[in-house]
Amino acid sequence: MSRRNPRLLRKAGSVAESAKTNVQLPEDLLLEAKRKALETRTTLSAILERALRRELRQAGGRPTRRPRRIRWVTSAGGLPPGLDISDRSKMWDWMQQTRTHARH
């Protein structure tokens, strides 16, 4: 951590220095990151910083999607004639047949 005022580190956007920390990474991931740093002639710190910034940007930029609600359609007469919901294959065939007839 910084030897300077710790409140400075808490203020978003006002940190002008870097901080050191320890993290545990799977060995294969660390080796891959080190190879990438060598190939791109940059530091491991730069690779990790870019990855962390990208992750935080993606996580913060998109709202969490709520699961879609199923809109149940019911009719007074029950299932349409010929539709067998107990067999997925037959149900698919019925849907395809219905679409084909609707187009002609």
C-alpha cells in the first residue's frame, strides 16, 4: 500500500501513484501472461492492468440482465389440433408445418 495518506487511495480518480499487492494465479495463466508480455515487449504489470481494466469496464458498463419472462399464451379451447406437447420432435414438426401453411 501507499505510504502516503490512505484517504487519497479511496478517492476515485485521484490516485496518481501505483500500489503493490500480491495475488495468487494459476501457474499456467501466469506463464501465459508472462509470454504475452515478452511477445509484446511490455511488462507483466501492464498486461495485468489492461486485463483488469477491461474486466471492470465490462462488468460496470452493462447492467445485469434479468431473465426473460415467459409470456404464456392460453386459449379457451386448449391445445391446437395436432399439437403433441409430450414429444419434442412431434412438437417441432407441428411448428414447422404450421409455419409452412401460414406462408402459403
